[in-house]
Amino acid sequence: MTPEKIKEKISRTVQKITPDISEQIILDARKNAYKSKKEKAGVFSWKPALVFAMSCLLLVTMIVTRPPTKVAAATIALDVNPSIEVTLDDDGKVIEVVGKNEEGILVVKDIDFTGLTAEDALKVLVKALIKKGYLNDSANSILVTVDNEDITDSVLELMEKVLAVCDFQCSVLCQNLKNNPESTALAEKYAISIGKAQLITELIRLDDTYLIEDLVRLSVNELNLLLGNSENTVPGLKRMGRASEKEYIGEEEAKEIALASIGATEDEVSDYTYEIDYRHRNIVYVIKFVYNNTEYMVMVNGTSGTILECEQENKEYKYQYNSDGSKGPHNDNGSGNGSGNVNKGTGIGKENAKRIALSHANANEYRNYRSELCNQDGRLVYCIEFEADNRERKYVIDASTGEIIEDK
């Protein structure tokens, strides 16, 4: 037998007598690993438990010591312009003050309202509005809109106290916010406050001859002037004080112009009334009176003093003429000749003839003005010449009626 065969035979004999225990070794290793893991799980570790306990304690402390979230109980909106909103809690303390437009943001941005009462916050705001010139002698009106009807009267009282402390003659309009989709849509379309939109909606409801496009351009003070009209009474709206007329000619001058237009003096008229309204895209004074048993209505431009309309009525006729010369008599009882001579012989006056011509020409600036009372075909007329907008204008105006006879 060769040495290689002897070596091979010995190897086979060893394999037969040696058992294969590899699987048993692997199984024992798995059992030992499981046993070790189980023993470790049974041992309590204080470190993770302590971390967990401290976290819970911190959370509870934060919940207990954190101040409760304040709930808004009411919102007071101020409109001058600017527009500003003050949000209050149940205790009447300020939660937040926000400027609702660019001007409002500028007013409140550097003011700390933290912890202020409603009265103190309103006082700070009114002083800021006065200081920055938004409230002044010519524009003294504030629109206050409250979304909680229960506090409307108290808010008006607060405003009265605040204005007394500030020593400012202000007019306040106070209204309750209504859930009105029409006002909301108006506010969004024209980028105005919901309070101003609501007021405009109410005015148009009272007088449908007002145009939204006109009223949205008006200031709060101008809207307040319209509310002085006895016919413009908005249900639920509370007013305090009187809107300033310092930007306009005033009642006395408007009355003087109206009386002079028909040659009357103050002691010759009766049943005199006046109102401020918005017509011909202007704030106007509507002067009404009786003269020589005839009722008159004269509408005077509140800024320029131009007569925009003049209407008279007696038992037979009613006449109306505008500054552009259009005129038409109305026969109330079926009689009359339709001649259109109004208060013949009294005359409209030189100044009113000038106002009619300048208004018709829309001449805010003019020069080389000349006027002369002339006789044309048997009637008195004013012959007027002036230059405006780089052109020469000529007018012939009936001295009795104000009718524009010629315009060149």
C-alpha cells in the first residue's frame, strides 16, 4: 500500500469516529444570547426613567404657569381716514391694535398698547391722530364701528371722555357692525373699511340718487356733513358733535349768495332753511326760503360759491335753470306762456353771472376777466369775456334768469 493511500484511509477513519457538533454550537450560542438579553431587561435603569419624569414635570409646570389665552370679546374700529381696529377682551383690556390701511399702520406702529384699557387706548389713538394731522379743525369727524351691540353706548361715552381730555371739538358717528354682504363686497371692491362701506350703503338706501362711485371718494367728515341733512337719518346711528365746515364757504355766505341771486334781503324772506348735500359731484348748500309769496330753492357750490341750480315755484309756474343755461318752465295748472322769465326785473347780479360763466367753462383759473351789463334785443344781459385754458371765452347771460344765451 502506498503512503498516499495509507494517509487517505486514516483520514476517513478519523471522520467516522469524530461527531459533527457545529449545529449544536450554533444553537447553544443563540440560547445564551437570548438568556443574556432577558437578564438585562429585568435590571431597572434609573437614567431614562429620570429623564422622562423631568420632562413630564416641565410640561405640567408650563401648562399651569402659562397665562390663559385671551378671547376677543369686542372690536372697535376707528375711521378718520386712517382706519384702525382695537380688539378687547372680556375685561375691556386691549388684546391687539391693528392699522387696517397704510395710514393706520403708520399711526399705531410705534405705540405699545399692552395692558391698556379701552379708554386709555382710545385716548392714545385720538392724541396720535391729532398729532399727525389726521384730525384737525377742517376734518374733525371720527366713524366708530362696534361689533358688539351691548357696548355701543358705553363706547360713545368713552369717546366723549377721551375728547374732553384731549380738548378737541370732534364729531363722532357710532354704528353697530351689521352682517351685510353688500357692505362687505363694497369694502373689498373699493379698498375701504367695512365701517365706511356700511355707512355709504345706508346713505344710498336713504337716497338712491347718490352714486357709490361718488360717495367712496368722500372723507368721513364729508359723509358726516351729509348726515346733517334731515332726510338722511340712518336707523341706529348715533351722532355726537357737529362736522366741521371750515373747508367750505359756510351757511352765511351761501345764504347771502342765494338771496342776492334773486335780489332779496334777509329781512324780506321767510320760511328759511338750509341743508348740506352732495350734488353735481360737489358738497353743496341747499338754501330754501319764501320771497314775494314765491318759494325758492337755490343750490350753491360749497367750495366756489357758484350757483348750481335755482328753482322757484308759485301757483302757476315752476322754473329751474342750471349754470349751463338749461331751463324749462313747468306749467302746474295748464296755463302760462312758457316765457321762462324768472322774477323779472330783480336780476341775478354781477357776481352770480360771473359764477355761472366760470362754472360752465369749468375754469378754476382764468385771467383778463371783463363783464358789462348790456341791452340786447330789449332785455338786459351780462356780456362776459375772459381767458381760460389758453383760449378766449365769451358769454352772454340773461341778467334776470341766469340763462346762458351765447357761449363762444
